[in-house]
Amino acid sequence: MRAAADLLGSYQHVIHELSFITGSKGVFDVDVDGELLFSKHSTGRHADPGEVLELYEQTHAAGIARYGT
């Protein structure tokens, strides 16, 4: 899944736990370090490319450089 690659490629040095919780009919939630980041069930849609990474950066990555920079 692209969201996992985006998150771990950019913030593997600070993310301790990344979970994708699946449900019926393609529903999934993205949970980072015990906190819900994105929910297809709540939004009724799949995340756009780069959206999960952008949400993480807006809510968790203030002042944290991306991995390798």
C-alpha cells in the first residue's frame, strides 16, 4: 500500500507502530502510534495519493525532518 511506503519512507525514524485495520467492503483505517490518522469508514472514500503522508505531517511531524534529510 502506498500510504505505508510514504509514511515509513519519510518517518521511519519516529514512527513506532503503523497499523492498517481492515474491514468489510474495502474499508480500512490507518493508525499511527495508537492514533487514528485516516479512516475510509468515516470519510467514505479511499485516501488520495499522498494524503495520508500529508495528514501525518500536519498532525505529527512539526519540526521533524524526513528520514535521510
